[in-house]
Amino acid sequence: MATDTLRWNGDYNGQVEMIDQTLLPTQYKTISIGDIEAMWEAIKVLRVRGAPAIGIAAAYGVILGIQKSVDSCSLDDVKQKVVQSCDYLATSRPTAVNLFWALDRIKTKAITGNAATSQQLAEELLKEANAIRDEDAQMCRAIGQNGKHLIPDGGGVLTHCNAGGLATADYGTALAVMFAAHEDGKKFRVFADETRPLLQGSRLTAWELQKAGIDVTVNCDNMAGWMMSQKMIDLVIVGADRIAANGDAANKIGTYSVAVLANYHNIPFYVAAPYSTFDMTLPEGSGIPIEQRDKSEIIEFSPGRRTAPHDVKVYNPAFDVTPAKLITGIITEKGLFKPEQIAQNNI
């Protein structure tokens, strides 16, 4: 059930290998990313996506950004290039806080580290980026263990978008809970919202769960309420791209609607996320920046196949924010918490 979403090959002059998620599920292809511009593009167009995976990709992107300077520039100049690379990569996507968390961690390492040469700095930063990846994999495994008891044997679980290994370093967040329950021998059924407009649920989540041998059914987003009314859903588990200090959680657009429906039907609604997804600088979710994406994602079901009139107005936010009062609990690597406990426990 582990997914090798992205990894670094070689020393600091190496490159990143990643799954091109825009091609799934019909084509499984790994691509090589050898410069910072290609990494920026990969993050922007969702070749790599999911908050934790974006953070890891950005950390590696900084290494790509300094490669040409390491052997020809002074230590101070390379440190300045680190800052420039971080600033550039930060413009790729605005909502997932893991991106900024990882870049800040790499930048801090560059400024406060003990490197005496440019080469030593590059080696230290690559070590730090690899640590970010390895720590994420460990956190995902812990999230799975901390949430697996929530899934009843024989139950139905609804999830929205993709929060599996493809969205992280290895095992996922929301899907980690399902993988762990499956490994314990539980029999249950997962319903994957297709997740318009880019279909991450039907393209990616269904692919991951099917590969793991978990019973999965794809449904249109607007079927969730009816399915709940028909007693097909026992709980909802989703991931998150940023969680404010009060527990408000940003996730893929449509998540808020699912939470409202779950609340109406008295169905538990859980968010699964590592500590790198928490933004304790924001008191509440209203401060979370919401990415607006290109209108083509809405008016073309596939490239060149229009599904709306020419020149029609389009509103295409990539995320929405679910208020903490609609969230039953947040599953982290440190345990299961009520939203109001997040700030108290200093996640």
C-alpha cells in the first residue's frame, strides 16, 4: 500500500523522480525533474499534488535551484540563492501550508546551519529535504494507526479528493486510516467522491484503493447526500491542505458541502493531517488563502471538449474551508483530537 510518489536520486547534483499524476489512472509514468522551473511547473499543474507531497517537492526544488551555483559561487551567494529559490517556489500554489512550512524549514537550515562551504551547504540541505520526506512517511503511518479504530467492520466510508500515498511521501493521511484498518483485517467499503473538476477521487483515490485490494465505489459528488440518507455511509474521512488554530480546515472544493451533509445526517466527519498542515498563525479559517484556478478546468471535461458556452463566466476555487464545529475529530500523528483541543495541545 506504500506509494513511491517522489524521491531524490543521487547527490546534491541529482534530480527528482516522481509519478506524473496528471496521467493516472490510464497511464503510470515516472518523470525526472532536473531544474527548479520544471518543479514549479509540476506543482502548479498538479503533476505532484496533495499538501504533504507539495511540501516535499518544494524542499527538493530548492536543491535544484542552487545546483548551478554550488561549484562557482561563494557560500553567502548560495545562501542568497536558497532564499530566492524559496520565494520562487512559494508562488506555485497558495493554499497548502505544507509548501511554505517546508520552504521555511529549508531556508532556516541554510541560514543557521554550520556549513563551511557551498558544497557542504548543498549536502546539508539535501539531508534536510530527505528528512522532511522520511518524517512525513512516518507521520502518515502513525495517522493510520491512530484512526483505524474509527472504521467499523462492515461499514461504509466516504472520502473526498485524494489523501493517499499519492498526496504524501508514502501512505497517505485519510487513506492511511483505511489502509491500516484493511491491514488489520477489517472488511469495509469506501465511497470515493469523483471530486470535480479534476476528478482526483475517481482518477487517484479509486486507483490507490483498488491497488490495495480495498472495496471502492466511485460516485458523483452530488450523490453524497442521498447515499447518506440511504444509510450507506457510517463516517467521512478527508485530508486537509491547511488547518487553522481553531480547527477550521481547508480541503478540496466540495469538502464543506460533504461536512454539512454529514452533520445533517448525524454522521461523524473526520479530518486526517500531519502537524505540518497546521497553521497556528491563523486564528480561524477565514484567513486561509483560497487558490483560484483556470476556467478551462470547469468548461472543458477533457482538453478540447467544451461543456459550457463560449465566454461564459467561471468561478473555480480549488479549496473551501470546513468550520471546526462540523468536524468530529482531527486525526494526527500524535493522536485523535477534537478541533478545540488543537491549540491546547500545540500540534
